[in-house]
Amino acid sequence: MRLSDLKLITRAGRNNLTPAVLSHQRFNEINIFHQEVTIQSGCGKSEPKDPHSCFECLAALTQSVSLLPAFPVSHQLCYPRNYTVPDPPGLFDGHVWPMYLKHKNQASHIERGGPHQSTGEMMRAGARQYVVARPLYSEESFSEEHEKIYRHHKSSLDHIKQYFTCDAKRAKDVALSLLPVIGWLKIYRLKDWLLSDIVSGVSTGLVAVLQGLAYCLLASLPPWYGLFSAFFPVLIYFFLGTSRHISVGPFPVLCLMIGSVVTRLVPDEGSPANITGFEGLTRDEQRVLVASSVTFLAGIMQLVMGALQVGFVVMYLSDTLVSGFTTAAAVHILVSQLKFVLGLHVPGISGPLSLIYTLEIIFKNISSTNACDVVIALVIMVAVFIVKELNDRYKSKLPVPIPIEVIMTVIACGVSYAFDFRKRFGIDVVGHIPKGYEPPIAPNLHVFQETAVEAFPMAIVGFAVAFSVAKVYSVKHDYTIDGNQELIAFGVSNIFGASFKSFAASTALSRSAVQESTGGKTQIAGLLSALIVMIVTQEIGFLLDPLPKSVLGAVVIVNLKGMLMQFREVPYLWRRDKPDCVVWLGTCLAATLLGLDLGLAAGLGVELISVVLRAQFPRCSVLANIQGTDIYKDRKDYINIYEPEGVKIFRIPSPIFFANIEFFKSKLVEAVGFNPLRVLRKRNKALREIRKLLKKGDLQWTPKGFLNTSSGPFQKSEDESNAEELDLPTDFKDLPSRIDWNAELPANIIVPRVDLHSLILDFSAVSFLDISALKGLKTALKELIRVEVEVYIVACDTYILEKLHSCCFFDDEVQPSMFFLTLHDAMLHILEKHPESTEKKSDYDRIITTVTVHHPGGALRSRDKNALDPETRF
């Protein structure tokens, strides 16, 4: 009968199924089918007086049934309880037979099932246990028994050849990847999606017009250049972008970064920087040239990074860092808009502490505040805030969000024009907006040299924000985006836009939310929004002439709510992850005080330091077995644990490299409780002393041990010659026998006692080792081996093992046989080799328990042990 012909059915009490504790009563309840005969295992007697009797049935079955090695359940480790039939080979086709015990009020029986049923089919869904029988494996024995598939690993040259290989299919794939518009146009559902895209495009276009004008003030440029940034980059992203939902255009943080560069090279007061190409240009023209040139340079950087496939760089900007950075940027934006809201003339200031200096100027001139600007701004902010809250609360009931910014802008324009606010109250308005677009210009190379340092963080921040928003919408709408292609798309968009005097583009969170929430399905909505911006620029821009700048400032401030509310993350981060909280606070403070470019660099530094510190000082732990399982956890976290005497399990949850190898060694010494090098030196000194005493005749060897033949006290030698020899392995070749270092030594010689005989290193969380770590690890292993501590390394990654072999890690002392497949395999090997580790003195009478050990070779043997609980069985 084949095991695949058996099916286990368990009725009731499934939650109470327990590992096999082979008392007489429970053993008799197991029905075993073998060779088409149902065998009632057990002696068939009533509860015997002799404890041996309850295992007579087990002894009778050992000809065909073997039990995997097991620990006592009540106070030691638990083995998987399972019965296998190794002879004749192939009887059960290598399947595992799950055996469940039948307890009181349970009905468990084994029925014949269909032929060739798999193990998974035999184990019913919902079962709370699994039972596996297999040999004990070291890495060597596993490799010998299971043949690996040879995989050819490509060299760097192979990858280069493959990268530059071209055929028809590859050319088609490259074309589709470079023009993602082809992919989604092929699946575009005209009847279902077109109307939604039209509605979304019109709504987004109205918002883009207003935000283009408002955010342009952050860049210290004339307002109408913001309309250029809401038009030209969108055209290129339509063809090259992989996201279907983000709205490309001005982003306030980028605008503020550009504004800091613009005011540095062309300040409000004083002469501009000495740059070739500024001759004959007005102040505004000089600023536009600087903004377009730095945008062009940032676009080149994005394009190069995309071509080199380094889109992964955005992964170094964690959510915590981006949150702290954008919060600081929101503070900068808020302060920069105060001059428009209050109607004050505040010169643009850049560089470290520019925020402090700006606030100082504002407070000095606070008495010159324009009351009309303040009233207009407050009305706009209150109205926009209330309606936005209503939009959020009733978004499920509203077909489209109420475009309150557009409505209030139109109202403000009409009121300002009707009552002539500019002349009556002296407020600052947008003014004349030129009709049409200006001819393209070439970037200024001298500006490139002056702004290269600022352009790189602009490229990174613009891409990181856009990619983060795009990733959110791609997950929501179930499509994929390509980070490298996004870099290329934004790089080309910025290069193209900068040629037509626009500044750096990314995506604004609020504008993208409008495009997606109003039903936008693809970038056709983005194209239509650009069309709305073009109509305003070409035909109706003059209607915005009387628009007060305080309205634009108020709109910008209200839209900062989301970024400013990120301050609420600080208490949460402090409670959940203090290093992340430090990164958030460090980035926010640095960006607030030092400026956005230096603040981003400082935040990256804090983040990398936190990562390095976590890897350099990991939380190492000593593991213990969870009683009744093959699971090992930190001994400090659980009560019901078991630790065999003389065995330690040490775990390091991080890679081991040059920065943490010394920390690893110090924690290892702390875990084992002694310094192996110090013990080795003490032992070698003791051997040197014993040899001298034997040579002098003060000591003699007898069958009972060393005998003191000296009448006087021993004089200890302080000979420190050949100190290097003390680090060598102990040598007993000229002594009559080996020395038991844990026994009392002659001549009052004292050597630190070592109660440890086995150490297991859990490498399951070690992902790599560098050369420095290899050397340090080998030194630590040799020190332990030389003081007669057996070291085992478990769960080591295959590639680390290959590296150890290739680096000649192994020698006569450090051997490959110390590597085991799992922690439990190593523990079983140790307890088989050191049976005394499971013996513990107790107040109970000595009883005999039998362990039947299944060896890979098929041999069977039994051994007696002490147990705490008379009911404990293997």
C-alpha cells in the first residue's frame, strides 16, 4: 500500500492536536497502515507498572518504522513526530505521512484515499500542525544528497554585449518603452474614457492657470511665465511619461528652490552677478535667463540619469526624509508669501538663515502693512479653506470638486477691476500679461557653472515627488510605471520647456488630485489642461490684469495645509521609530535653517548615518528553544523555553562588514561569557608551567592524575618569552595525557572555567560578508575552536558559502562541516554528540525513557536519559 493512497480525516478537536508524546495510552491510539495491513500498535496491555513496557510496541515496530530524533517535550526540545518506512526503498515514494494523535472526545481515523494523492491533499485545510520526517542535514550532507542545478552566471562582458545587442524584437520593445503613449493609446476606450478626460482636463486646466500664476511668485519671476511652465512640459510628458494621472507643471518646492538661485544671482537690490550674457537685459529678463538655464541643466541631469538607468536613486529618499523636507519647504513658502499677503516690499534673500532674515525684515516693516491686501487674503483663505473641507467631506457625493480657487479668483478680479483697488488702495496686481509665446532661447553656459550645485537637488527633488505621486496612482489604478523612463520624460520636458523660458516642472499634489478625482483616465486630460492654459495665454490673459497678488499668495498658503499638517507625524514617529523621527527632525530643521539645497544634503547625511548605525550596532541576541517546537526565539522574550547545558545560540540580524565586525566579536564574547583568546593564553601558560614542573620532578603522572612530589610551595613563573606562542592551539603531545581544563589543576594553577562545549551562530539574517569581516570571523572561530568549543553556523546564504570557498576561508581548524542547513539540525547534531547536555538533575526518581534516532545511514540506536516529568517521552 502506498502512502499516497492514504488520506487523513480528522473530525472535531482539530485545535487540540498536539505533538506526539508517546505515553502508553496515547501510543495505543495510533493506527498504522503498513503493507495493506492495519496494525494496532502497542502491547495491548493495561497500563503497566514497568515503564519499559509502554515502549514494547515501539521496539516491535523498529524493523519497519523509525522515529526522527526528538527531545523530551515537557522540559526539552520537541522533535517532529512522524513515522516513515525506509525499507523497502520507494515504498511511500518519498512522501511524508502526517500522523495526528487521537485524544479524548476526538474522532481521528485514516481512510483509504484516491491513488497518488499528494501530501498537501492528505493534510486537510485548517490543520494546526505539520509533521515532517527527514534526515538530519549539514550543508555538506545536503549537497551530497540533493544535486543542484548548474546555472551559468553572466559576466560583466556578457551583460555589456547583451545591452548593445539589437534585433527586431528588442528595437520594438525599446520604442514602446521610450514612447509609453503607444501602449495606452492601443487600449484607449473612446466611448468610456473620452468624456471623463474632457471634464478632468478642463477642471485641471483652470487650476493649472491659477497655480502657474501663483507659484511663479515663488520663483521671483513675472507671473505669466508660470503659464509657460504649465504648458510646454505637459506636451512632452504626454508622449514620454508612464503615469496616466499626474498633472505636470509648477511645483511650489521647486519654484522656491529656483527662486533662491534667481535672487542670489539677480538680487532685488544691488547689481547682479558678473555673468556673460546679462549685458543689455532688464532685471526680469536676467532672472528669466537664470531660471531657464538652471532648469535646462536640471533637465540634462535627469536625462543622463534616466539613460544610465539610475532611477533607483530615488529610493535613497525615504518617505520620512521627503516628509521632513517638504514640511520645511512649506515653511519657506509660507514666509515667502507673507510679503504679498501683507502688501510689504521685502527683498529676496537666499542662503543659510535666509528664513530668519526674511522674518526680521517683515517684522520691522509690519507697520506698513496694506490693510486691503490683508482683508482680501483673509477672505480668500477662509472661503477656499471651507470649500476644500466640504470637497473632502462630500467627495463621494460631488460629481467634481468645486473649483473654489478659480471661482474666488474670478470674483477677486471683478471686484478689483470694478473698484480699482490698484489706484484706490495701492495694492500690487498681476499687471499686463503679454499675449502669445516668446521665441526660444539658448541656455547660458556661465549660469551652468554658477548653478550646478543647486541644479542637482532640483533634479532629484522634482523627480522624487513626481515619482512618489505617480506610484500612488499606479497602484490605485493597477498599471506599472518605470522610474528610469520617468527620469527621461521629465528630463526632456524640462529641456524643452527651458528653451521656451519656462522653469522646472514636476507635479503639484493638489493639481494631480483634481485630475484624478474628476475622472481623468489618461494623459489626454493633461493635454486638454495644457490647451486651456494656451487659450488663457493667447486670448484671455488680459482679464487677469487686475488680479491682486495677495489673492495668489492666499491661494498658495491655503494649499500648504497638507504639507504643514505633516508635523503631526512627529509624535507617531517618536513612539514607533525614534531613528526615523531623528531623520525627520534633522531634515526639517536643516532645510528650514540652511536652505532647501543644503537641507536636503544634510537630511541625506542624517538618513545614511542612521542606516549605518543600525547596521553597525544591530540588536544581537541569544536564542533558546520554544518548548515543544523546533522554533528558536530570543531567550529574553519568552518564559517557556529550553536551553541545553553547554550550548549557546547567537544571532546577529544584519550583514557583517568592516564597520561592525568588532562589534560582532564583542557581542559574541559577551554572549558566551568568556574571552576565548584570554582563556587560550591562560591554558598555554598553564601548560608551560606544568611542563616545567614535570621536568623538575615536582609533578608526576599517575593513573589517578598528577601527583605533587614537591615538599614546598610552588613558585609561579612570570616568563613572558615567546608571547606569540600563547595564541597557538594547545599542544599535549609531550604530556602523558590530555588535561581536563574544568577539573582542579595541579600546583594551584587556575584557568578560567569554560562550561560551553557548543556554539551555534545563526546567520539567517546575514546577507553579505566583506573581506574584513571574513578575516575577523575566521579569527573569532579559531579562538573558540582552540579552547575546545565546537562552532556551528546555520542558515547561511548559498552565495556567502560560495564566497567563503572562493576566499580560502577553510583550513584544518575551520572546516565546511560546521555549516548546517537549519538551526534545529545543528541542535539535534549537538545533542546526539553530547547527550549529557539534556541531562538535568531533578527531585524525581530516575526513570528510563527511550529515544529512537533515525540516522541518514539507517542505523538505529537507543539511549537512556533523565527527565523531569515521568510522562515525558520522545
